[in-house]
Amino acid sequence: MRDCVVVGCGRSGTSLAAGLLSRAGYDCGKDLLPADAGGPTGFFEARGVNDLNEALLAPHDGALLCAEGYSRPLRDGERWLAVLPHELELESPPELRDAMAAELPRSPFCCKDPRFAYTLESWRPLFPDALFVCVFRHPLATAASIAREVRYGDLRVSVDAATEIWKAAYRRVVGRYRHRGDWLFVHYEQLLDGTAVWRLGEALGARLDPGLADEALHRSRPLGEPRGEAAILYDELCVAAGFAR
């Protein structure tokens, strides 16, 4: 089975994709985040990978656009909710490279963290033959899910701010990442109805069970249609995934 990296904004179906792969025998890493009310089947994210991605983003806190729509400034562990400027280049400090290599799970692996939408270039040397799977969802459904489900104590994120998070993540995927490496685009709805499960399994050489997707997990539905840049990005992602809106 081919190694895999799941890329996408949080609350967009990336955990469902990684869960399908985990149950097919993929190694998602050690010390995985536990399931909770917002992710009842688990997140399939290794704490060590999350921590390293936080370390990659931390030097750029001054450039992260995360003021309006947040009840307080973001803290350590919360940078997946930041908005990274499209033009900002991240560096991979030499002191982190050995730790990044040490956190790589055994092959076949599935690495997943919403921060990869910002940090992927720093990790690319460790993913030479991996398939990059971009999972996405209607931007307003994702924004509603972030606003409802994300809770770090007193932190609250507005729907408008969550929409900006969605745009920042997929702006980098579409504008910077997809032109290098082997990519597969998957809409969350295609995972739920099983139409993308066969396609994903074929691309990875893995036997995936479409019955593992539970429609009951579909708790946030879009109220209206995206506008402006969100609509343009969403249209492009849907075309790449072969998803008819």
C-alpha cells in the first residue's frame, strides 16, 4: 500500500479519510489524539507531528491573521485555526529535521494534520513517494462546524473567521501545492456516499470499506452558497474531485 498524506482544513472530513485508511492497516503514528464529542470516531493525528507543525508555525505568529472573529488570541496547539498569508514562506529549521524524520510512522503510513495545509513544503523531503489526498467540504458547512465544535476553554471562532481559515488552507493547496507531487481530491460527500472510497483505495493499492462512513456524522450542513474567493476555490476543488454540486 502506498504512503499517504491527508491535507485539508480541519472539520472538512480529513478524519474520516484517515480513519478509513487506519482501519485498512495504515499507521497514523504514535500517541494519537483521543476521540471527543467533536470527533467521536477519533482524529488519527499524532501529537508529535502536531507539535512539530506548531513549532514550524510559531515563528510566524506575528504574520498569522487571526484577530477578528476570535474571542482571544490563539495559543500553542491552536495554530491550525490561524490564517496564514498566501505569500508567506515557511522554513524548516535544521534543529527540527531529525525530529520530523523520527516522527514519521512506519510504511504504509497515513500522516494527517490540518496544519499540513501550511507546513507541507517543510515535510516534502520525507514524503517522496506519498499520495497527497486533499479532502474538502462545502466552505460554509466547514465554517459552521468550526464555530460550533471547536472549543479550547474560552476560545470561540466566528463563522466568518472560520470561512477565512477554510480559504487560507485551500488557497495554498490549489495555488501552491497541487502542481507538485501526486494529488487526489476528495469531497466529504463522496466519502459519505462511498463514491470516493473505491477511487482512494485504487490510488493507494488498499482495500477500503465504504461501510465505515456513517451518515450520522454529517452534522453541519451549509446554509447558503459561498461567495467571492470561497466560491471560486470551492468550484475548482469540486472540478478536481469530479464532484457535481
